[in-house]
Amino acid sequence: MEDSIAEVVSWIALIVAPILGIIAFLMVHILPEKIAEKKNHPQAQAIKTLCLLSLVFGGLLWPLAWLWAYSKPVFYKMAYGTDKGDYHEETLKEFKERKNNDEPETL
């Protein structure tokens, strides 16, 4: 009886625990991506790419992605006039056309 209980526990430890560990590892690694999307970070796609690269490199890049997701882009506002990303709604070409149409002509 005790051997059968030990056998069940060992199978759970060998199969279920690694699966749960892998799922937890993946969920933690996509946190910076989710934070960047929630904050409407203009470089969210790059943060997503860094999260994927972090999986390849064993999590070494993950702290950098975490910090990047919480940082405010400094030069983005100077270049595009806003510090919010709108990468889901329009392409870069559409953004440039809209920006050119909004600016008054100077002589």
C-alpha cells in the first residue's frame, strides 16, 4: 500500500511538477511584454522580441526586458511628438502621412 502511494507521488513529481515549472517560467517571461502593452509602450514589439530572445538565452535578458517595459522612452517623444505607442492602430507610413497633414505649412 505504501509503495503504491509512493509510486503515485513519484510519478506526479516526475511529470506534473516539470510541466508546471515550464508553464510558470513562460508566464514570468511574458510579463514584460504584457506590461508594455498595458502601458501602451511605443517599443512594445521590441520588448516582445527581447522576451523571446530571453527564452533562448535562458532568461539572461529578462531583467533588461522588465526594466525596458517600465521605462519611459526619452527620445521617442522628441521624434514622434508623443510618448504613447499606437502600433496596433496604424502603420508607420500612415503615422507619417497623418503627421505631415497635421502640420501647417511654413513660408
